[in-house]
Amino acid sequence: MGFLVIKLGKKWSDKENVYQVNILFFPRRFSFFYLFHKDKSPTILFSPLILYYFVLVIIKLLNTVDVKVGLNIQFEILLFLSYQKDSPNMQQHRHHHAILIIMLMLTINTATTNANGTTREIAIGVILDLKSSVGKVSKICIEMALRDFYQTHNNYTTKIVPHFRDSKNDRVEAAYAAIQLIKDFKVSAIIGPQRSSETDFVVDIGNKTRVPILSLATTPSLSPKENPYFIRISRTSSSQARPISALINSFPWREVVLVYQDGDFGTGFIPSLSEALLNVNVQIKHPIVISPLASDDDISNDLRDMKTRQTRVFVVHLLPKLASRFFKKAKQAGMMQEGYAWIITDVVTNLLHTVDTDSMQGVVGVKPHIPISDDLKRFKERFKRNHSSQVINVYGLWSYDATYALAMALERVGSATTFQLQQQKQQQPVTDLDAIGTSKLGERLLSEMRKTKHKGLTGDFSLVDRSDSSYEIVNIVGHEDKSIYLWKNEKLTNIFNETAIRWPGGSNQPPRGWEIPEGKLTVGYPDMGGYREFIHKDTNETKPKGFCVEVFEAVMKKLSLPLPPSYKYIPFPIEKKTSGSYDTLVEQIYHKKYDVVIGDVTIRADRSSFVDFTLPYTESGVSMIIPIKKDDRKNAWVFMRPLETQLWLTTCAFFIYTGVVVWVLEHRVNKEFRGRPYKQVGMIFWFSFSTLVFAHKEKMISNLSRFVVIVWVFVVLVLQSSYIASLTSILTVEQLQPDFTDIHDLIRQGDKVGHKEGSFVAQMLKDMGFQDDKLVGYDGLQDYNNALSNGSVSAIFDELPYLNLFLAGHCNKYIMVGPTYKSAGFGFAFPKGSPLLPLVSKALLQVTENELNNITDKWLRPKADCSEQDMVSRSGRLSLDSFLGLFLIAGVSSTCALIIYLFIFLYENKDMLLSDGSIRQKLSAIATTFNQEKQEESKQAPTDDNNNNLLVIEDNMDNPPPTPEHHQASDDDESEATPGHDVVEESRH
């Protein structure tokens, strides 16, 4: 019951009579201010007429929600309006107050009369399987809800009268019950059915008759968007997919097996679970479908199939009755032991008391999280006290809260609407539904129900959005479920102070998630004797040998397994003239004949559709080998080949530049660099190019020129050595050239080409444009040699590992040419989604970094002396880039020496620069001075062993006297000293 009280509150101002007027409408409160003055009418903020309309609106609102208005409102308003009745101003407006009092009293009396009227009974239908636990408990909870509701809401003018019907777990019975309830009892709404298969029929009836259906069905296929009169009062099964995926993602499990029940109940759960698991990189492997009518033998067969697979994590989505049978058989099959992980959905955890928990020890499940409240505790106590034979479940709690919401919505609709079914306008009804017509109440009732929210036993209850929910992760221990984690707001947290889950077998260690069945791997490999280095089996051996086998076993040793697995190698013959043999070999994994396939199996996109490959462990690509021939052509200009054109030009330029720099440095002090202009030019070229063969004999007088020559001679030495080495290689090494390098030449000429028998390369060649009759398959590397030698084929196409091994034994006969076509290389093939795959790929990386080179050296490195194999390629020409550093050093050295010399020369002749002449005169004087021989003062020479002074005299005379060490100058009156000799006089004392 609600109350409305209007009373005068506290005084808000000392200067003016301002009071707060409180309108108390439990559980709400409205306040406004009424201002009184001593000399004025109390109409400053609210006039009496405005106050009347305001109270009228409040009373109208109260009528809508059926809150009784007591006579105390009259008393309070009378007191309020008679306040300060002795005031002169109040006396003046007494007639206004009297009119207001009369109008309010009339309105209040009207509201009170409506509240005390008779109660209308509204029929609703309830369709449940009254023999099931959910049906029995839901029926009890609906009855308790109606009883509790009207005890606390005895002022309501409407009252629900439920009509229960038993669906008998039959969709036809449920549909018939719905039609009967609507037709005979004119029900305004139907609660139920509880199963999705039954609800599907009843919802269609509700949509046609506009009767809301409040169902416990959990299947996502029943959508309120497509069925406007369907209201779900439970949680959809898809809402538990995310907490299940969060639980699985908290462990190192990358794949699970889904066991689900055939029908809408099971199939509707798969899409949401698959999406949630894919978001955390977990795959559903080998889903198992179990029929509700499956026999124990059928279940045992499914369990045996599950046991032979590597995955040991199972998600079970079965109804309780079928789930109980399933876990009994799983325990008998030895699958409730250590190493297995079982996860069940909420349909079993909500009804755990109905299944045999002895066979489910260690199972983990999810169930809706219901906050504990005092109301819920008291309700459970009453339920247990009055119905001790039943166990309360969450479906009963949802039914209780939904009944509460329905009663509230009907009360808001019932005061203004009659409960009738409107007949459709047609002369002869075609079906019973056509004869029933549609509900006039349905549309408005549906709207009110969607707006209804209240605090229920399960928390904040709403009929609109049931997706925002939290779940508990529980562990079945004994006959109870122990809460471990709480999933809320997309997070999995431990708020129950539980440290570990007890898994099947009693272990607290999480299962690894996969096992090798029976501890033995069945390994398939290609049986083709022509490629023994990769894989082969000798007659007296029990297992194969080769590069691929050693890599595989090295990888498996790297796995951190409790017990190393044993291997059972099974050969697969590669048939002749069958291009799909390797594809057929890989397909055997899909047919469960092999657990893994090793060998020279190439990773291909089409094969990846039914198997998974590890990372490649060999180089990838497909190329072509062809015979090579000698280049007998003679070239008169072969000596020009060692250096590229840029290097030739740069070298010549530096020869000239170095000669010029040396001439400048030696011209004034060295007679050998003086003379007529044409002789000086000749000296420049002679000196620079003579350094190429180290034939220069001119003595350097200047230290700067000595420095320049030393650097340049080093550069010439490096150039000369490189040139000689390159030219020697060109002239002495046998030049080998391929016949052709373009695959299109082979196609255009119609040449035959070879490939490995049974390889994908054959199809690749067809895609390139080769005709079938131009392709020849071979069984081994020796067949390649024979075919190329006798001209059966013009080229061989194969993968790089084969070609490199082939060329290692035939150094100078064949060459690999043309582009390399991409391929993925060799890899190990595993079943799709195998849990071993990521571990093997990780171990393969470790082997690649450490042991693969040794294994490759043992099996694939050349055993013959192929030191001359590199000579097959064309000798490379020397480029400028290789000597750029040397030229840079030589250029900087020469330039620096030249700059230093010019600076000293100009400093010594600075008088010329400072003279008053013109620039032309200054330059002419400087040039004249530079052309003159430099005169040096005689310096005392060091003494010899006899204490005689030796004086080195620089001969600057144009006509020196003839001596035995000198000769007469030529006709041009200019003497020339003999190269390499000094003029020495003994100074006597």
C-alpha cells in the first residue's frame, strides 16, 4: 500500500515566511516552496489554482499505480491552507482557499472510491512438464510468487488466476494446451513452456493471437526480434560461451572436443561457442553429436573414438538425463582419470541433483551467478520447509521473478482495458487460431512488460535484456558443486578463496590437454628409392634413414613430454606415372591411417585444407637445371675485360692528375722537370704512366712530391695486382655458358623437360604452359643425369633441395638457371588442429638453430671434389666501387700537397702580390717567377771519414764546364743532367 501526505515543512527564511511544502508519495517524495508575506496573498510562487492542478496530477498518477489516498490528505491540506488564518491578507483570499478545498476533496473522494472497488481476476496460462524437476519447482515458485505478491499488494484492483497445463514433454501437447488456454480461458499471457522444442510451437501461436509467451527456453534460435510476443525469462545458452572460453583460455589448451545433443538445443549453442573460442585462438576439433535416443552402445562407440584422438579437453552440452548416461559410460571407458578435462554447461550444473555425480568427479562447469540476499535466504528456507521433496533451482527463481513482473504489468494495464479477444473478420474460420482471433490487451501488455523492472530473488530483474549476466565456474567434488571462479564483465576472477581445481583422477595439476594415444605415433613416409639422401629404408632395417628422419627424431627429442613417444614407421609407395601420389600420402592423415607424415613432403596450400604443416626445415623454391657448354670464342680485346669502363676512365684521369701535381712540385727545384714546354708535357705523362710498371727513375727533390708519389705507387700496386688476377682468371679458367636461361624458350621450341615422379612440380609445369607429352617423370637423381646427358630432356625442374644435391655431384656439367619459383619447402604433416603441431614447430626452430647444419653436412653436402664448381659462373669485372676508397686517398693526398706548395710559393713571393701593378701584371710576374729555377744558398755538407767536407752543389749554370761527370749541353744552350746522378765537388782547405 502507498500513502500520499502533503504537509508543511521547516521554515527556510527568517526575513520572509518561506516554507517547504512536502508531498510524500511513498516511496517517492516531491517538494516545492510556498512563499508567504505578511501583507500579500500567498500566490507568489504557486497560486491556489496551480496547487490544485498539481495535486490533481499527483492523484491521477496514484490512480494509475493504484496507491490509496487516505483521508489524512484532506486533513493536511486543510491545515496547510488555514495556516496564518488570522493574517489580514489571508482573510482577503479566504474564498479562493475554500474553492480549492472543495475541488481537492471531490478529487480525493473519487480516487478513494476507485481504490475500494472490486478486484478483477485476470487469467494467465502456465504450460510446464509437471513430471520434470524444472516443471515441478517452477509451478511451486509461480504459486508462491502470486501469494507473496498479493499479500504485499492488497490494494491492487487486478489479480492473476493461473491455469496450469502439463506439456508431458511433447511439443504437440504444449501447442494444444496453449490453444485451449487462449480459447477457453481467454488468458492474457502464458508462462512456459520450459523446453525449446515446445516453445517454438507455442511462440507461433502467441505471435498470431498477440498473447505474450514468457518462456524458460534457452536456445538462441528463438529470438525476441523475430518473435515480438516471445519474452525469455531465462538466460540464452549462448551467454555461457564467453565464460567457457575464458576458462579454457586460462589454461594452455588450444583445442577442445565438443559433445552436444542432437536437435535445436545442441545445434543452437555451437555458433556462439565457436566464435568465443576462436577469439581466444582455440579450435573445436571433431565434434561429437549424440542423439537423445542413443543407446549405451552408441555412446560407448563415440567414447572409444574420442579416446583414440590426441585431444583430452571436452565440452559437454547435453540435457541432464543424457549427460548422466554419458558420464557413466565415460567412467567405464577409463576417461574420468588423470589427464582428462571435462567442462559441462549450465543445463547440467543447474540441475546437478538430478544426475549421478559419482561418475562426474573432477568435472568443471558453469552456472548463472545469483547474488545472495536476505530475501533469497528466507525464500529458500520457506521452500525447503514447505516442499522438502523438491530442490530449488534457478529456473524456479526466474519463474518467481517473472510472475512478479507480470502481475505488476497487468495491474498497470488492467485499470483501463478489458480482457477480450477480438475475432477476425471472416465468415468461416479456417483454423482454431483464426476462430480465436487476437487479444486486444496483448500489445499494451507487452509494452508494459518490457518496461517492468524490479528487485527480485535473482537480483535486478528485467524482461528486456537478459544477456548482461555473470557466471560461476564450479567444480564437482562429492555430491556438490564448489564455486571456484566468478566470470563478470568479461573477466575471470577468484573471489571464492579457492586455490585449485580438483581434476578427474583427484589431481590438482591441470591436464596438459592432449596425449599421444597409446604412447605411439604412427609415422608415414614416401617409399621412393631414387632419393636415398632424404629418406630410404634398407632391406634389413626396421626403420628408415635419411635427412628427413634424423631431423624428425631430433625434433621429437626436444619435446617436453613425460615419456618420449615411440614410432611405428609405415612406408607409402609412390606409384609410377601418378602426379598425385604425394597428395595421396598426405590424405592418409585425414583418413586416420597416420598420425604424422614425414619425408620430402612439400608444404602446399591445397594440402593444408585437410592437414596442418609445421614450419619448413629446408630452403624453398623450384628452379631449373640445364647442361652447360664451353665458350670457345676468342676476343682480341680480352685484356680490357678485367676493369669496367668507369674504372678505366678514373684510373687514366688520376694518372694525369698525379703527373701534373708532381711536375708542379718539382718544376722549380728539379732539372729533370725543366726544359722546353713539349719536353715538360712529355715528362708529365712519362713519369705518371711509368709508375704503372714502376719504371720511373727521376729523383724527387721536394718532400711534398715524394709524399704524393708514395701514395700513388701504393694505389697503382693495388690496381695492378687486381687487374692481373682478374685477367689471369679470364684467360686461364674454362668459361662455361648455358644453352638458354628462359623457360619460355623451352615452351616455344617444344622441348621436353623432366621432373620428379609424383611431385606437384608436374602440375606447376602444366600451369606454366607445358603440354602433357612434354613432361617426363624420373625416379631419382641418377635418372636426371642420364636424361640430360643423352638429350632425352632439355632441362630438369625440381625443388631446390634436390637440385642442390644433384649439382653437388655434377660440378661442371650442369648449371641452375632461370628464376626461382616460390614454394614453402619441406615440412612435417599432422592432423588438422593437432595439439602436437605448435610444440613440434617450436622444437623445430631449436633444431634449426643448433643441429640442422650437422645433419645437413651428413646427408646433403657434396661428397665429390667440386672446388671448380664456382668457375662455371662468369668472371666478374672490377668496378669503380671496389677502389673508390683508394682513389679518394690519392686525390686528397695530391690536392693537399699542391695546396701546401702554392701557399709556400705565394708567401715567398708576397712582394709581387703587394705591388701596385694590375692583377694581370701580378699574375704575369708570379708565372715568370714560377718558371724560373729556384736558387738555393750553399750549405756546408757533412764530413766524410777523413774529415773532408762534402758539398752538394746544385748546378744552376746554363753552360757548365765540361767534366768527366758532365756532358756538353745541346744546341739549345740548355744543359741536362744525367738522370740519377748528383754533381759533387770536394772542397779543399
